[in-house]
Amino acid sequence: MILLCTSWLSLDTWAQQTIRGTVTSELGEALPGASVLIKGTTVGTVTNIDGNYTLSASPSAQILVFSFIGYETVEVPISGRTVIDLQMNPDITQLSEVVVTSFGIEKEKKELGYAIQEVEGKNLSQTTRPNFINSLQGRIAGVSVGTTSGLPGSSSSIVIRGGSSLDGNNQPLFIVDGIPIDNTTLDEGDLLNDAPNRQSDYSSRATDIDPNDIESVTVLKGPAAAALYGIDAANGAIIITTKKGTPGKARINYSNNFRWERVNRFPDILKQYNTGNNGINDEDVFVHWGEPIGPDDQVFDNVENFFETGFTQLHSISASGGSENITYMASANLTRQDGSVPNTGYDKNTYRVNLTANISPKLKLTGSTSYIRTESERISKGTGSTYANVLRWPITDNILVLRDENGDPKALNDEIENPLFTVQSNSITDQTDRILLNGSLTYNILDWLSVTGRVGTDVYTTRGLTAYSPETLQRYPNRSIAREVNGLMAEYEAYSKLLNSFILVNANKSFGDFNLGVTLGNNIEDREYRVDSRYGENILVPGLYSIINTDPDSREVGVRGSRRRLVGVFGEAKIDYKNMLFLSVTGRNDWSSTLPDQNNSFFYPSVSTSFVFSEAFNLDTSTPISFGKIRASFAQVGKDAPAHRIQPALQEFTRSGGGFNVGFFGPNDNIMPETTVSYEAGLDIRFLRNRIGLDFTYYNVRSKDQIVDPRLSYATGYILQLVNAGEIKNEGVEIMLTGEVIKNSSFSWDVNANFTLNRNEVVSLPGDQEEFYLSDTWLAGNARAGYVPGRSFMTITGYSLQRNDNGELLIGEDGFPDVEATFTEIGNREPDFNIGLTNTFTYKGFMLSFLMDIRKGGDVYNSTERSLVFSGLSERTANRGTVVVFDGVLESGERNTQEVVLDQNYYQSSVGRNESLFIEKDINWFRLLDATLSYQVPSSLLNNTFINDVQISVTGTNLILWTNYDGADPSLNGLNASARGSNAVGFDHFSVPNPSTFAVGLRVGF
């Protein structure tokens, strides 16, 4: 019997037939990723990049089923054939685009009553940016990405539909394969220096996700889209779906990119005067108010000489495959980046494994694990930073010469040292080890009822070290200058643990023309965060930066941390009529440990609906409209309070003597959650057999009961206290336009455009306050991000020059304008609108794609220029010594006629450096953000080889910037991404500009 069975199996195996073919579109273009399945079985495969497939079938196989998103499913009889080619036709009656929504649940796009947008992972990875968040800029309507600098490993802030919180976090929740992950950026306030987030930058932890592992990114923009995630998704959600294996033979893919970068935009520097004061040369000062540089004086281009050509190499390898029961995907990615600034860099190693197993017809298991290791080398940021000193270093002194004739480091008046010496003698480094675990188990109880359990954890530890040489003039924030204490060091460990568990019960049942779906779920989240800091001075053994190698009397130790537990129950009920009229109702109740007992339970509902009128009215190919849908939604979400702020607390005193003192924050045991209410309506319509698409969205969002920290009277014993007060309104329009301008068998031209217009307003503030401001944004001078009732959330308040009711300058007795020494609105950083435009051209094996980012309007505070004015390095000071009469009126009302001299005293005074003079109004820009040219080697050249496909590419980023801004880059952020509220986008304060890059790459499939 065993012999007979073995013989039968052998004969059956021997009788297997191989079927090949090519799947193309109606225009003859290859359709990669099309599904080919033997009907009645789970045996199948997908087409490769050229649309080719190979499938092993038993003699009993009779029919192949071909399917592809947006195309009609076709059944083709095999009839003994070994070659079956198919040309598929678009499905214009059923728009079955599937997108990933909350908790990894896939839904057809047409049933959604709110706006979402999806970006394919390949569009992000082809930019060659190690930070995938920056790759989202310009691709998604309503999404604004702010880069903090052009240095490797810098943080990125991302805001959806404007800010909704005056003093809280305005960044969205990040989800990977249905599980939230941590996107913390280290806050300087958690370290011993307790400094604002303006002097150092750290990586945003979401950037640890390697773009080569991403299958797609879905942005849930409004509260309705993210309502099931509760308070953590009050600012929207970024849903990341990673690549997974597919049944079939094992496939191995390898890709690389070699990338060169260069910072090529800098502020204009006045190169006409020596260092000195009041027209007298002085080599020991850093201000340039000396005599004019003579024709025989040697001048150096120190800025150009300081910056280098950075080099990055990226390597990625993956293996995938499996059977109908088990599929797998394993990948390894390596990034090695050396920045344009000497001794800066960012390295990342990522290892990831995804596994899907159909244990039985009813039981499915999925799991993934990732290990990520990152290392960064950084420089300081802002005032006194390396970049600031590069711009201010005397042009008559060669920056490449680090020491004087005595062998001492070159320095000016013991204030500014040679910046190249700074980066070569000191270091600011950190290393992060991170593990992401994610697993789910789904049991199909009945064909219409299933239950899913999912658990995920995100754990990482970051170790940072700042090491300052005994020779350096660098100062650790709020501590000593290293040279004065024989060197110093500071180190920290940041530990984060985020644990989430979900239970989901899904039921879907049809009743005639009605389809009903119900989801019930529970979510428990535990979040723990802790930072241990140590500081020491006097490095006893030179070059050994260990806390035990410092003077014991100088050592300080600090601990900061928080814990939060969030428990939520949620549900969704949805119903549709004939798959064309949809209604969804959701509700979630959360319990947060950061709120007092009487307020820690709160409920958030949402309602959304959509109507596919193209199906209701039976529109077909004879009409211009291929698809049409209207949608509307209402939702309410919110935020809880910061941890450990409802009860009074003591804090450690880290200086000599130790002990405790009263905490900075006053308690409030009656705080309530913030509440955000959103209304949204939209239209999605496609024309000419889906060749043209238009998606329009209007939204209105109000956030009230803001949790803010107004200042208290010092008599209370505290500085700040949490209160519920204030309201913000955001109102806007988003338009997405897609078009297949040209499409034939050899050439195509696709266009994807998005338009964003947002208007926000501070409706009210706590109590009777006339202004509430973000202290972190008080970067330099008297200008800051201020909130004023009735004005924009992106307002800049600061000192200005006094004017009368007619707008004329008021002139003082000295002949100079009078300064208005109170904070008033001097700028608004909110743009009039933004446009992102992507063009993609294909010709046979060639593909050219480029993304343009366009902004109209919005003001920028050029604090860098203001500092250069003080130093005499700004082009504004080229008219020094000029005699002028300021156009204005005296207090008496008479016209001013007094002559004054624009000298050093003027340009260093509160008049010549008045903050309002450095608000650059209505800044526009056009950026060529990304451009890629690739060539796909024809598969015919690869026949009879073990290689399936080969692609070579050339990519550039930040290639063109046309702007009316006088500074280097108007998009930079003066803080890092841990800053709260409106952040410091639009504050240009000595941030290294974004570099232009050029890369060549190769991708090979086996």
C-alpha cells in the first residue's frame, strides 16, 4: 500500500504542468502584482515587474482566475495550454480600491465617509532619504512636514490639518501593521541641563522604520478617520503597512544606493570689513566693524571650505516566498551616512521578519519582529552653535588653520573658537537599540464572524554622550565652559517601553440588499518612559569620558520619567445598501491614568456616510463620469493630560548638597481632557474611464478645553499650572487631482497634484490673557510664537517700531524711531496655500518621476540675519556710515527732519535690530523635492539566467529652490520635533540648510 501511494504521488508530481504567460493592461502595459490563481484552490502566484508569471498546476486544474485592483476579474480555461497571455480591462463599474484603516482593517475606499490618502512605499524608498517622514512632504494634501536641519539624523515634525493644541503635542499617531509605535523626540528638558529644545537635535523615533520595508503609508487625516484609536490619534494617524511574503518560489531582492550630498545655500555674507569695533581693527573680536578690507588682504571662503561633500550608502536585501499555508518575508537594511558637516553622521541597521501562517481553514497567525540599531554624531544647534560660528568666523582668517603659532586653538576674545576645531575635538553622539514585536491570531468562528487578538511591544534604549575637550570653549547648557573646568562630559540613557494589546470581534452579514458589519474591541496600552542623566567636570585621565573619570564634587545625577496606562473599549457599526450607500457609526470610551478619577473616563463618537451616485444612477461607459461619490462625517476626539501633573510633587535638586525642592508645576486635581470636534464633507469623482480623478474635501475642526500651562504668581510657590481653557479653530480645503494625460502601449504621462488651504484661529485663551506664548520659541531677541485671540495659531509676536494711527513711524528726540517694547503681532507663519505636484513619465523601460513642492505666502522670522547684522556681516550693514532722515513724525506731530548716522551703534541697537525688521513677509517657494530616472532592463535579456529583473536609477533631492526669501532655507525649524504647540517652523535661527543630493542605485531580483 505504501509503495502504491508513493508511486501515485510520484506520478502526480511528475504530471505537474508549468503554465507561463504575461498579463497586460488594455493598453498593452505590463501589470506587475496581478494575481493568478487556480480556481477552487489556494494555489497561485503574482506577476513580476514585467507582468510575467509562472505557475505549476496539476492535470486536474481547469481554470485560471486573474485579478488586479481596478480591473475586471477574468476566468480563463486552461484547455491544455502551457502559455496563457491575458489583456485585462478596467472595472469602471466597481471601484474596489482597498486601503488599510484603523487596526489594520482593510476597507474599500468607496465605503469611507472621510478623506484618507495613500502613498506607495516604493515612492518613498526611491527618494533615497534615510528619513521616510521627509519623503511625505508634498505628496499628501493637508500634511505639513517640517525639517529641523539638514544634518544627518535630525528630527522631523509632521502636522495634519494645522495644529489643534496650544501647548501639547500636535503630531499624529504612528501605526505599524496595526500596532502603535513610539515617535518620541528626546526633550532637552528631560536632561540635567533642563534647556529649551533649541540647542540640540535628536532623531524622531518613527524615522527608525526603514523605507525599504514599507509597502504603503496611509494617512488618516481627520478625527473621523482615526476615531477608533481614541486620544492618541487626536491629531490623525500615519498607518504603515510593511512588506509581506506571497505564495510561490522564494524571491530574493537586493538594492543599493550611493548618495552624495552638499549644502549649497547659505546666507549672503558681507565680505568688506575686518573684525573690530567703530572702524578700528581688532583681531580678537568676532564682529566685523573694523576698517574696510584692503585689496592686498587675503580673503577666505570659510563657509565653503568648512562644509564637505557628504556620502551615504544604502543597502537592502530581502527574501520572501512560501506556500498557500505559510508565507514569509525577511529583510536587512543598512545605512551609512556621513554628513556635509565634518564628523557628523547617521548609521542604521534594520533586521525584520514577517510571517503569516494559515494554521487551519479557520485559524490564521501573523507575526513580525524587528531589531533596529542607530548611531548618530551631531553638532549643537542655534545660538553659539558650530554653524553660527562658521558664518561669523573672520573671512581674513583661514578656517582650515586650527591653531595659532603657539599651538593653542584659535579663538576670538575667548568667546568663539575655530568651528572646525570644535567638531574635531568634541563629540555629541547617541546610539539606540530598538525591538518591535507584533503578533496577531484570527479565528473565524463562522463564515460571518471572527475574533482577532493582537499584541505588540516597542522597546528601545538610547545612550547619549556629550564629550567636551579641556581645550574647547563649548559650554554645556546651563553649566560650565569646558576649558574653565578641564573638560566636561554629560551622558544619559533614555528607556522607552510601549505595550499594546487589542481584542477585535468582527461580524459581517448580508440581508438582501443590505450588508451589516459590526466591530467590537478592547485596547490596553502601557507606556513607560525614563531618562537617567549624569554630568561631570574635570576629566582626570585625558580622553577617557566616563563619569568615574570626573571630579566627584562636580558630578550631578538626575532622573526624569513618566508612566501612563490607557484602557479603551470601542465599537463600529456599519451598514450599506446595494454597496452604494454607506453609513458608519463608531464610539470609543477611554480611561486614562493621567487624569483625576472623576474625569478619567470619556467617550468619543463619530458618524460618517458615503453615497456612490455613479452606481445609483447606473452611469456606464457612455457617460463621462466613471465613478462618483459624496461623503460626510462628524467626529469627536481628544487628548489627556501630561503624566504626573494632578498631584503636588517634589523634584530632585541635582546640584551640590542634593535634596528636593518644590516642583515647577502646580497641581490641578480637576483637569479634564481636551476635546476636538470635526465636521467634514467631500466629493470623489472620476472621469473618462478613470483617466481623470478629482477629490475635494472641506473640513472644520474646533478644539476646546485646551490643556495649557499659564504662569502663576510666584506667591503660589509654583511657576506654571495646568488648566482647561482656550479654543482653536481650523478650517480648510483639500483638493487632489489625478490624471492619465497620455497612455498608450509605449508611452504614458501621469499627473498627481494636491492642493491644501488651511486657516486657523485662536478663538480664546485662559482667563483674560491677551497673549499666550511658547517660551521655547523665544530663540533670539524679542520674537516668539504667540497666541492672540482672534489671530492665527501661527502668529509671531514681538517688538516693533512705534507708529501712530496713520501707520507713520514715531521718531524720538534722537532722530531714531521709537521702539514699541511690548509684544504685538509682527508676523504670521501660516501659508496662503500649498501645492504638491508629481509627474511620472514612462517610455518602454524608462521612467522619469519628479515631485514639485510649491508654497504661497507665510512669514519667516530671519533670526540668522538679525545676528549677522549685529556682527556686521549682513548685506544690510553695507551702507554703514550713511546719513539718513527717517521718514516719520515727532510726538508733536511735526515731520522729522533730523539727520542721523547708520553706524555700528545703530545696527546693534534695539532700533536697528528691531525684531519686526527681520520678519520677511509673504514668502513663496518652488522646490524640486525629488527626481528619479530609472531604467528597467528588458526581461528578454535575462532569459536563461537566475536573475528575474534589473533596474538602475539616478535620483536627486532638493535640486532646485526658487524663493523670495533672503536667507538660506525658509522651511527650517528653529527647535527640534519635541517642541510643543505650533512649534518653531518659520523661525530661521542658525539651522544647517537642507543639502542637495545625487544618488545612483541598482535593484536586482533573483
